[in-house]
Amino acid sequence: MTTIAFDGKQLVVDSMSSADHLRISRTCQKMWLSVGTFRCVAMAGQVSHYAPIIKWLEDGAIPEAWGDWDAVAWAVTADKQVLRYTGGYPEVVNKKDADGSGAEIAMGAMGAGATAVQALAIAIEFDLFTGGELSVFDIKKSKLVH
């Protein structure tokens, strides 16, 4: 799986991919810039479903065209709104939130005052399916900062 965290300022995702209980990669791309009308997209879930979701977003994110994908996409709009897609229709994320296998750990860390980056570092320490390098998108600056 993976872990995505948002603290109101930064959207952060890890880079580990796994199959069953094996680490496959610690450098899997899970964040993209300039996808269709979105400034940034981060994903968690079945890695093989990332490409069809990217294409769906590039083609206008038409709700009825959402596939049977076992993944979640978080997308940052041009006006800096964060949207979560678990199906064809987006949910606005306007507070601290997380998704993925280490979501509870990340939420607990952010609830105790950690930033999204710190929360992912804690999730990496405790969640078996979160790891690798972090990708960090600064919402206010609208750019990748790590």
C-alpha cells in the first residue's frame, strides 16, 4: 500500500511498493506534477491502477468514467484545493487527513502536533507497508519541495 498525509500545508506520500509481505521497491513514483488541470496528484493503492487513473484525470475526471480501480488519488487544483478520489466524485480535503496503510499512525501523529512530513516518518517507522523516500508538495508554493 502506501501512506498519504495532508496537514493543511503539505501533501506528502511515501515511495514504497509491496506485494503481499514483500517490499518490491522503495522508489516507486506516487506523486506527479501537472496532471491535466491538477497541479499535483498523489496516489495510494494498487500500483498497476495508477496509470489508468492518471489518464482519467488528464481526460477531465469525468465521474461516470471512473474505473473499478483499487487505488485512491489526491489531487491539488489550480486554486489550491485538495480533492480525494476514491470513486468518480471528489471529496474536498480541507483539514488534516491521511489515507493508506499507515493512515491511522499518520493521523495520530498529526493530532499530536506533527507535520505531514513528520507523520509519514513515524508511519515509516511503524507501518510495514510504508517506506522509501518521501515526495512533498507545498500547497501554498504550488511546488515540489522534496
